[in-house]
Amino acid sequence: MLPAKRPVVEAVTNWSLRHRAAAILGWLALVALAWALGTFVPGTDARSSPPGDAGTGQAVLDHQATREPFFENVLVQPRSPAVTADLVTTLTTSGAVADTRSEVSADGRSELVTFRITGSGTEIRAGLAKATAAVDTVAARHPDVRVAQAGDLTVSGAVDKSIKEDIGRSEARSLPITVLILLVVFGSLVAAAVPVLLAGTAVLATFGFLSVVDNWIPVNSATSAITLLIGMAVGVDYSLFFLRRVREERAHGVEESIRIAARTSGHVIVVSGLTVVLCVTGLLFTGLDNLRGLTVGTVLVVGLAVLAAVTVLPATLSLLGSRVDRGRIPWLGRRRTRSAFWAGVATVVTRRPAVWSGLATALLVLLALPALGMRLQDPAPAESLPRSIPVIDAAVRIQEAFPGVTMPAHVVLWNTRGGPVDTPALRRAIGELTAELPRPSVVVPVDQALVVRIPLGGTGNDEAASRTLTTLRETLLPQTVGRIDGVGYAVAGRTAEAHDFTAQVLARAPYTFGFILLLAFALLLVVFRSVVVPVVSILLNALSAGAAYGVLTLVFQGGFLAPLLGFTPYGGVLGWLPVFLFVLLFGLSTDYHVFILSRIRERRRPGGPVRQAIVEGTASSSGVVTSAALIMTGVFSVFLSLAAIEYKMLGLGMAFAILLDATIVRGVLLPAALALCGDRLWPGQSVETLKAPSRTLRLS
């Protein structure tokens, strides 16, 4: 009789144990290769293309021989004709500006000076520096008048600088939090260092590969920050699952305990990682460039974390042996294989499952209720960052005095037959168009195309601006320039891009959600061979996601806790965040779900009562799950300390949902739901069947 074929994960781990040096050096070589590719392989960053009508306009401008010029605004407050005259003269003599014009606010208290930065290519930055120096000179000469600058380049520069600083802060703050939690969990410096080193090298390799991917798929700074935190959280979690199981089985010896961990927790890690990867691919259904880069980054970092957990981690633990417990810290990291707290909770819950499942469900539904009023709206740059940044404060003041100036619509006009579009007939049509608008506009030639910069009013991204944008697209443009044969038009700009981005997310969301739900059902059905298990899992995940949506709406749209978290609410929630949270939470929460369910099934195999199996499985797994959830919660909570409101939203949404998922959902609602299902969890399977090892996936 042929010997039974070992599962793939166990076979890979056995190879790593027999070839420890090859496994460790091979991993280090992979990381070094990725770093070298990212550092030395030349390439150009792929540029993202906005969706919809805004994308059409941007594509037309991208094909022009010259680029659209940059405009800057300077606020003079209170209004002072002498200061304005001094400012215009100083700017003109700097030789770095052109098309200087001024405008008085509706209340007559403020004046706005607008100008175009001259030059092209590298000359733009030099011109901006000269213009900014001229503004600073005038401001110094008139200290009793506010002379504040904010425009295309200065605002984008402030945003870029803030993002870089935020990424640096996230890197500096996430590591100490992770190490501290691991020290509490393991009570050993060496044991705590192993997961951090593996997760860190996985993130480093991912960034190297992303630098190459960026030649074809746009990878922005937000992708880098999110990839960093997901990589650290997932990488540490997977190592934690494996290392804790090795500790539990230490009585079998070092090598055998690693093999047992590979047969059990190793399979959980692979299934969980595969689930995260497949769930995240659901973002591709949105068809958005930026989310494609985020998808690739997440897939790479999770895939590398799984690879490290089943190859280099076993080899490292085998090499360290008992030395993994060196550097012990007294009173920390006691070796417990069973959580008395969660055992007590599961015991109470399973005695009255209907009552506890009803209470937990009611709590989650109550938390989810504010999401019914969620309004998807991206923040304007002046709403994203705090006013403590001088440029942002200037932008807010300009916006208050001259609504819509900081985020104008860019109406792109081009000749559909090729060649220049600028004609007297078109200029008359543009005059008719701008005459219908409440604020003055600027016509800018861009090679063979024309761009009409039109202030939309409001804050630029609010309902008032959206209404003006819709009127512009659906009524004013068709009635004016649309009547001229051979002229194409599209509305681009920040407001239009955010509007079209959110519209496409909403249109594609049903496909993304449907894909995730079907995928989660199929995966859990294959793994646990039960229809009840995936149905219960999907319902619990949906409740968890809904509660996260409700808290996001309450905090960021309603302003609850705004002073504590250090932001100013702008009346909406980031357009792509609900879809991204749903996808990522479904993937990450499956880690905990599979881990707990597999332990419950392990306790069920000897043929004991279902309720006892639920209690014992929960008690033996919830401690690890709680530790892992604390690490993820701590890592994502770092985002709350960053400046941009988008990062704060992501951090709160992820941290709250994961903490809720690992406590209320997995500690209370899951045991209660499983107790209600009883023997229906694995229908048609006898005790003997449950005792038999699975031929596909043997889970711990």
C-alpha cells in the first residue's frame, strides 16, 4: 500500500526543516532581489486616468504637445487697493508670472489676485519659487494685511508633503505598537522579534516589486501607506498563529511541534491568505486605476507573508529551537493553551444562544443605522488637511471669500477632426457659456485645445458644486459649444474627477459585493463541507461591515468625536472607502473565522457534544485571535494620528471593525450562532467522518 501523500503545506514545511539554510538564504535572496529591482531597474511611473467624462478631458490634454498651465491665487484681506497694486507690480517684475488679474469678493472685504506661472518643464518650479518669494516680500511690507497664497501648485505641494510625512509617521509608530503587543503575548524578545522581522522583510520585498509594477499600473502614495500597514498586520498575524501553535505542541519536541503547526495552523494561514488575495481582487471590478494598484500591492504583500510563514518561519524556528524563548520578560507571555475568559463567555453564550445572538445582532444593527444616511463625497484638499498648514488655511479663506475658485471645473474643448479648435464661433459660444455662470472664468490655450476654468461655487466637492457640475454638463455645454459642429467637450478637474470616481464606484459596487459574497461562500463551503458555515459566516461579516459603516458615518459625516480625533467634518465619507473596507474586512475577518471554526471542528472530531466543541474550540483559539486583532487594531489605529482625514477614516474603519469582529462577533455572536445550528453545522457527517482527516485541507 502506497504511503499517504502529505498535504502541500506540510510537504513544504518538511523541506524547509531539512534545508534550513536554503530556506532562510532563499528568502533573503528574494528580498534582496526585490530591493535591487526597485532600486536599480529604470522605469517611468504609470499615470492614472480618471474615469468617465473627466477621464476623457484629461486624455485629450495628455495628448497635447504642451501641458495645461498652473494658476496661483493670492488673497488680500482686508481689501487694500494699495497692497493689491504693490502685489501686482512685484509679481510682474519677478518675470515668473503672466495673465495677472484681480477680483473683489461679493461682500467687498477681500480681493483675490490670480496669475499664471510661466515657463515649462523644470522652469515651472523655479517660476513658482520666484512668485512665492514676491508674495512673501509684499506680505512682509504690509504686516497689517493678510497676503496669503494658495493655488494649483502650492496646494498640491502641501498635500504631497503631508502624505510623505504621514507615511513616515505611520512607519515610525506602527513598529513600536506591534513589538509591544508581541512582547506581552510571548514574553520573549526573540519570539517577539521573529514575526516583526518576517513581516518587515515581506513589506520591503513588496515595495521593491511595486516599483517595477508601477511602470504599467499606477501606484500612488496612499497605496504605499496602506500596503505597509496591511503587510505588517497580516505578516505578524500569520507568524503569531504559527508560533503560538508551535508553543502549544512543544511537548512533542521542536521538529514535531513545527510539523504539527504546519498541518494545522499552516493550512489556516494558507486558506486565510488565499481568501484575502481573492477577496481583494474584487476591487478590479471597479475598473479604477488607483484601486488596481492597491489590489496589486495587497496581493503581493499578503502572498509574500503567507510564503514566509510556511517556509522561512519553520526553518527559523527549527534553527532557534529553545532559544526562541530567550530574553524572557517576567510575568509576560505565560504559556496558555486555553483562554479562561473566552471559555467562560462561550459557556454562557451557548447556554442561551437565541438570547445572546439576538442581543449581539441588535447591537450591530444599532451601530449600522447611521450608515443609512451616508453621503459619499471626497474631501477637497482644503478639507483633507488641518488648517495649521499655512497653505491650507489660505485655501480655506480664499474658498470662503470666493467660493469655487480653489477647485474650478476644467472644460476641455478640442477639434474632433484634428487641428486647432480655437475659432471666432467657438469664442462666441464660450462667451454665451460663461455669461450664464455667476463667477468669472478664464480661457487657457493648451496647444491645439482650449481649457475654460470655471468656478463651480460651494466648497468644490459639496452638493452645490455637484449641482453646478451637472448643469454645466447636461444643459449649458450642449446649448452653447455643443451646437458647433466638430467641437468635442468634456469637463475635467478635481470636482469632476471626484464626482465621476464616486459614480463609477457606486455603479460597479454590486459586481464587487456579489463577487466577494459568492467567493466567500464557495471557499468556506469547500473548506468546511457545510452550507450552514458559509451562510453564518457571510451574515456575520456583513453585520460587522455594516457596523463599521455606521460608525464611519457617525464620526466623520456627523462630526462625533471630531475634536478628539483632530479633524473638521465636511459632510461626507470618502467615495471609495465603503467598497474597499467591505473587500478588505471580508478577507481579513476570514482569518479569525477560519481559525476559530477549524479549532471547533478539531474538538468535534472525537465525537463530543457540539456545545462542548464550541466552548473548547473558542477557548483554545480566541486568545490567539484577540492577540492578532490587537496587533491589527494597533497598526491601523496609527492612521488616526495622521494629518489627512482620508487616512483617519481608513484607520478608524479598519481598527473598529477588526476589534468588533474579534470580540463581539467571534467571541459572542459566532458561538451563539453555531450553538443554534447544532448538528446542522456538518450535516450528513457521522462522528467517524469527522474523525477522518480531510483529503484536501486539514485545518487546526
